[in-house]
Amino acid sequence: MKPTAFEYVRAGSLDEVLTVLEERGDEAKVLAGGQSLIPTMNMRFAAPEVLIDISGVTELRGIEVRDDVLRIGAMCRHVEVLNAPEVAEHAPLIAMAMPNIAHAAIRNRGTFGGSLCHADPAAELPACVLALDARLNIDGKSGPRSISARDFFLGTYMTCLADDEVLISVDVPKVMSENVTFFDEVARRRGDYAMAGLASQATVRSGFITDVRLAFFAVGEVAVRAPHAEQALQGILLQDMDADAICSAIADDISPFDDLTTSGAAKLTMMQVLTRRAVESFAKQGAHA
Amino acid sequence: MNEHLKPSVLDRPNSYVGKTVPRPNARRLVQGCGTYVDDICLPRMVHLAFHRSAFAHAKVVSIDTDEARAVPGVVGVFTMNDIRDVITPWTGVLDHLKGIKSAEQWPLANGKVFWQGEPVAAVAAVSRAVAEDAAEQIFVEYEELTPVTDMETALAPDTPVIHPELGDNLCFHRVIDSGDVDAAFADAAAVVEDTFHFNRHTGVPMEPRSIICDYSRAEGELTLYMSVQCPHMSKNLFAKHLGLDENKVRVICRDVGGSFGIKIHTYSDEMAAGAIAVILGRPVKFIADRLESFVTDVHARDHVVKARAAFNSGGELLAIDMDDVTGIGPYSVYPRTSGIELNQVVNLTGGPYKHASYRADGKVVFQNKNVMCQYRGVGHPIAVAVGEHLMDLGARKLGLDPVDVRHNSFIPDDAYPYTSPSGAIYERQSHRQCLDKLVGIMDYAGLRDAQAQMRDRNIYRGIGFASLIEVTNPSPAFYGVGGARIASQDGCTIRLDPTGGITATTGVTEQGQGTETIIAQIAATAVGVPLDQVRVLTGDTEIVPYGGGTWASRGAGIGGEAALQAGKALKENIIALAAAILQAKPDRLDVRDGSIVDIATGQERMPLSELGGIAYFRGDTLPKDVQPELVATRHYTQRQFPFVFTNAAHACHVEVDVETGIVNLLNYWVVEDCGRVINPKLVAEQTRGGVVQGLGPALYEECLYSSEGQLLNGSLADYLVPMAAEMPDIVVDHIETPTGTSELGAKGVGEAGTAGAPAAVMNAINDALDPFGVTLTHMPFTPDKILKGLGRA
């Protein structure tokens, strides 16, 4: 379990990152926290010729409260996001997700942007940004662009980032007072990849629920929304919820894959349980609002 | 038993036996200053990496090593043909396991490969990274053969025979038929039965298997730095198969980062490292990485058991009838064989109980998966889970409490010594006392009340029990009589140093379990010196007495007794010398807390440092006929019984989320009887660690294979070990029934936790699911299996 030999560049600036990426293209890999990339290299599943270490690039760091959004730098370590009061205040869904991400040692090094760019289907953060309709800010030699989370993830370990692009930051819409949030996952051990997980946010006014986003993870190739179930919940009075109808809508939306030890059928049951627990939580949160 | 009522040699002033004392090696280890094999770097050392078989069963048509040899930094590339002249094959059979058979095993593939991960070729290079680069450049042409993976069809007539020279895929067959089983079942008030699946898993020590082989051509000497449990056994095996004089092989085993039975076997890659060291005349290091560990460290368990039990209307167990089949991979592992696990299962199932009728039919079969062999608990977890689940089924069927059914079925206290229907002899056990104490400390009645109330709120909690016996302190009947050069005796040498401190060397070994601590406690007590004046050395075959090392929970019971006797002998020598110096009668003197004292008043007559100074430097002052002899060695072999059995009662309390299938471990209790407790904290920690290692495979751990024999989860992301967050508090308490086989009276404690936990948690889960009429017996109890059992997936 030793990687093949590689070059190492410790980038001092975003410009340097982009220059090396442009020169080396798909021979290069960006190294953020290294919590997925380095094991992959040690197992020799990946053998990049050059690693560009972005941990010293200040443009990628920091959490900033803007007018409508919370901007989280791609290079923010999980532990920084976990402990940031701004995140707890303006993006409670992310704050709820953070303790579920692996273990303390991994959260100390792993990064917010790294998790998104790795696009592991069982990771928590892709589902969170999907549920929050966040926008991802990207830069490359062809110029900066911004893309919706809905369009960023293409498949397992696949995103729309080009070889010469790097994720700069993520703009998360600030939570509003009528919003309700729910995050939970079913994992065999604390810190494991989940068997099924749900990141969800909705709006509750006078007991009626609207703008429901149900983003599931660990159930398919990539974190995924459940449009039929969202539709089934849209506009209903929470206390009248027909749980069976919503559960059957989830089955229409998603047919989870089997993983090594959990069948798709069990995952579907867990998704339905999580959804019911989410709606129950929304009803409680809405009653307090 | 009565002699244990007299004041023991251990009940002395400044006795450390029975006390929790700090571990002398803990400071070094927690500071990260341990010396593991990978910390050792020798001049001119090369590093090994292997090309390992990608297939479970294949012919090796050709091996192309040209490109690998050309990689800069490569010192040599080796196939079986390159090392054949310096090493001989081995076969894992023992004479006393009647009919056991296995095939010759070679360090590198000898024309065929038999499991995915089997080493085919080795690269020696200036670094492990370069060796891995070159190993990728070894090109092997394979011709795939049909893999035999399903142990339940391994003996079917249309299944290919893995080793044609053996005739079939049966390694070992054992049958026990005792009493009148058929009559017992015919007359029974209740008959219960079930089929159990026990999952393949492995030990996962933090420090992987590690070895440096340093061969001196000039001296014809091989020095092995190994992470191993049995240094003398390794010395013998490397000498034997490399054709070296056994006296010229030295094994040095410093700190060991866990072993659990994994580091007690012969491994192809380690033997290949020895052969390559002899060929190169350079030190050769091999450190198994985690993936290599998963595909080559012995796996364990992998049984399918069909069992039934008969009870009378009073809930007394009358008979057990069981069939067990276990798949062990393509070879019986050398030198202990892969027949022992099954032997233990059939010997021990129903062990605590008085039933007179017992039938067991056990088959050990070959398959094209990694080898399976002894791992912490060896067979016990299977035997206990089968027996204890049958007890619960019987209780349920008769409408009795599981505690009562156990009480009604225990061997009566006045029946000891007792011979079980399988032929095992129990010196004395305390099942009743352990279970009574357990029921008290767990507040069983309170838990049952709470359970009933919670069910009304759709919260499903369960309580599971397991009473068990454990094989410890083995006699030569375990391996020696079968022809294996595995010592069941052990020795200890204790020397008084001029400073007044003592140095003890022992053949039992330290893997992190605290052996050095308890040897120090016993030696300090027996000689009469402060604990901080004791130094204990283990693990170097040129320093320590010849001994068996760590296996079958023998360190405290066997090694401890040798230390006690050596300490007593040294003390006698010290007193004889002191008497001469002080012109006193020996029976008027004692050694306490580092000083010669008057035995009646305790008044100091002379510190040991002064005695040591006189003995070593001022012999001129001694009477002419006095020659100080301040070293004593004693050995101990337990030969009164084949084994000294311990016993314990476990209870597990769980909550099952019937919506998600998640099992939450709420509490765990153990009342353990390991005879004399030398260090309560170490006994408790051994028990807790053992329980965790038993809960792991019941809930999480499984080596998953495809039907083609490919291991599907070779990393710690996919192979789930139990971790702290999920583990319950484990309360440990004791009953002490010292064994009369030794003066120390200690039995083993290393494996009993692992033996009982799978049964206790299985019974607890089934108790929780009782309202649903669901009974689960297929480990591990994953959320998927629980939801399927509940009809929810």
C-alpha cells in the first residue's frame, strides 16, 4: 500500500493552482484534505503524476456571511464547518450533518469542497447542498463560473468539474424563519458510510408544508432528490399527512442499489422511515414556529 | 481443595497478587516508544512485496518476471522455482486428530493457486514502494479452474476435488455419540431445533503480521525479528523448513500490537521471506499491509450448524444432537491444523449442563478461500451460541424463564470432578454461583419489568444470557501428543541483581494483554521485593526459558505458576545466604519488600542490595562452604487434566429499532471464574476486550466472498470492526474457584469474553424480537437481516 511516485506542488495562490492544472490537465490531481485521494493512491486505484496541494491557498478558505447566502470556502476543514456559529445560524442542515461525517481525525483534515468534488454517493454533503439548492463557484483558466448543485454531480465520483477547474466556494442560501430542516442517516456504526440517509429542508406556514426538498444519499450512484415524494408532500396540511402515500411515492422515485451488506429493499425501508421521521420533525418544528 | 483454605504463599506481606497495579510497559507504549518489527531497520535490509493470485483456483501457466527485474532498485524476484532448493513444504496434520488430512503447502505457488491472495512471486527491493512498483510488472498467465466456495456442497459428488491427491474435499471428520440420544428425544417434553450460520471473520490486529529475516552466511545463523505469539515454535519451524540447525535460529519478539491467535501460524509469505534471506544473505523485511492481512491472515469460524435439544417438562436439558460443517480454505494450517476449531465445537457444546446424551457430527471441508484456523476463542463462540440458543428455545417452548432452565440443567455442584458426554473433564465449576451473582448485579427482575413497559410503547428491548466453559491451561494433550513441537510447559528464570532488584525471564509472551505485569506481580510476591524492582523480559529465544508462548489462555496459569515456583526457589537461596551472613537460622528469616527481615517481628536485618553486593563482589567475606546461587529456574507442566476449564455467565441487554434494524447495545455484564485473580483490572480488561471481539462478529465483522471466491471487503472501510461508540459498558465481576492443579490456582481468562458474547447478544436480539415471533440465527445480525426477518425488506 504505497503510492506510485508522484510530483508534489504546494500551491501558494489560486493562480498557481490554475496554471499547473492547465499545464498538466488530467495528469494532475488537487490535494485538499486527502482523506479519500491518498487511500485511493495507496491502493493504487489512482496514480496521478502530480498532486497540487491547495491547503495554503487563502482564496479557498473561510466562511463568509453575505446578503442572501453563506459562502463556505472549498478548503474549509470539516471541523471548521462543524464549529462555525455562522453555519449553525444560517445553514442548520449542514450543521446537523457535520457530526455524521466520519470521525474526528478525518474531520480535522477532510474538507467541505473535497467531499463535494469527490462525489461519493454515500457522502453527506452532496445531499446537503442538493437539498439547499446551493451554488458552487468554480474557477479555471477559461474563467470563473457558478453552477447549481443540481447540475454539479454527474455520477459516482463524477462531477462537471473540468480537468483544469477547481472548486472555490459554495454559496448556501441562508435559512429563513419558516424553514424546517431534518438530517439523519442509518449507519451500522457511528461515522460509517450510511446505508441510507436523508437531508431535507422545507417551508411550513400555518401547518402547511411547501417547497419540500428530500435529498437522499447512499442509495444510488449519486445523492438524489425524490420528486414524486416531494410533490406528494407539497401543500399538504402536516397533521393530515398520508404516510403510506409518501412512502409509495419514494418507491416510485428511487430504486436503491444493493450494497455489500444491505439490500436495496432494506434501504428503501430505511428511506421511508427517514422520510416519516422527517415529516414528524417538520410538524413539531412548524408547531413551534 | 482444602489446601487453598490455608494461608497461601501468595498471602504475604507486600503481596501484589490480587491487586491492580500499573503496567510497567504502558508508559512506553502510550508514548509511542514501543519497538514493533517495522520500527527495526537493519543495514543492507531489503523489503518484500508479493504478486498474489487474483483467482481463487487456477493453474499457473507462466510467470514473466523480466520487467520486474528491470525496475531500478529491485534486488531480486523470486518464484517457487527460485527458492525450491532452500525450503521444504509443510502439511498441517496432527497424529491425534484421527484421519485429518491436508495437502503439501509451499511458500509460493507451486504450479497452482488455491485462494485469492496466495503469494505467487516475491520482489525484494530497496524499499517497499519500489517492490510494489516491480510487483505490478510481474505478469502471470493463469488458467482458471472451478473454484469450490460453498462449504455445504464441498463434499457433493459433482464438486471438483481441490487437491486430487487427497481424493475428496474432506479434511477431518469427528463423531461423538454418547448416551441414548434417540431415547432422550423420544421421551422429551420439549424438542427444539434451529440452523445457525456463523460468519467468516478475522482478527485484525492493529500491528499487521511483520517479520525481518536476517541470515548471516558467515555464521549460518538466522535471526528473526517477528511479531509472534510463540517464538520457540517459530524458531523450530524456520529451522526445520530452511534446513538450518535449530540452535542457530533466534527469534526476537519485542512489542506486539495485538495478535488474538492470528500470529501463531505458519504463513507462506513469512516462510518465503526466510528463504529469500538465506539466498540473498541480506536482511529481508516483510510487513503485511491491511489488504494482504485480509486475504492471508487466518480467518475464523465459518460454520453451518444444525442442532436440536431435548428437555423434560421441568426444563432440564436431556440431550443435544448437532451437525456442524466448517470450511477452512484450501489447506489445514500448519502446525496446529484447522481441525482444532471443530474439535472444540463438538467437545464443548452444552458444556455447562448435565445432559447425559449427546451426539455431534462435525465435518471440516476444503474450499478455495483464504485459510481458516485458530483465533481467539477457538470453537467456543460456536459451541456457546448453539448451546445457549437451544436453552432459550427450550425455555420459550416450556414457558419457563431462561435463567431457570439454565439453573435446572447445570451440572450439580457436588458432581465435580465431572466428565461430560463429550469426554471433557471438569475439575470444578461455579455456574450456579456465577449466574446468581449475574442476575443480582444486572437487576434482572427490574429489567424484565422495564422491558414489558417499553413494549407497550413500541420500544423493543431484549435480555440474553450465556453460560459457558473455556479451555485454559492446556496439557501436552493439546498439541504435543499429536507430534507438534509446541510446548505446553513453560519456564521462568529469576535472578537477584546486585542492586537488590530481580530480573525475570519467561517463555510466555506479551501481546499487549499484560503478561509482563502479572509475571512481575507474582515474582515480586514470591521473592519479596517491591514491584518497581522487578524487570521482566520476554520474547527472545536466546534469553528466555524454552516455552510455548501465548495460546489457549495459558500465560497466567502456566507461565504464572513457573514464575511463582522460580520466585520461591530464589527466595530460599536468598534466605540461605542471608542466614550464613547474619549467622541466623534460615527459618527465622523472611524476605519482605526488598529486605531480609526477622520472620516474627518483621524487623529489617539486611537490605537485599547489601546481600547482593556481598554475593557478587565480596565473596571473600563469606564462609568457605557458602557459594551464593542467586538465580533460580523452574518449569511447569499442567498434566492433571487435559485442560483446566474456566466458566462464566454473561448477559447482554439490547434495544432493537424494528424500523431500521439497528441494534443498540445497552449493557453487558460478565461474572467470570478464572480461579485466582492475579490483577483484577487486567482480568476485567481481558474480559472486556474479549466481549468486544465477540460482539464484533455477531453484529459487524464478516469476510464477504463472491461465489467465485473473491474477497469483497478487504479494507477497514468495508470490514466493520466493533468501535467504542457502539460498545456498551461492560461490567465484570468474579467468582474465584482456584484450580488445585497448581499452587498459584490461576486459570486463563484471555478468551472467555469472546466465547460468550455472540451467544448473549444473539439471545438478547431474539428476546427483543419475541413479540414478532422472529428468531434470527444467521450472524452477523445486520440491519438488513433484521428487517428481512421482520418482513420489512
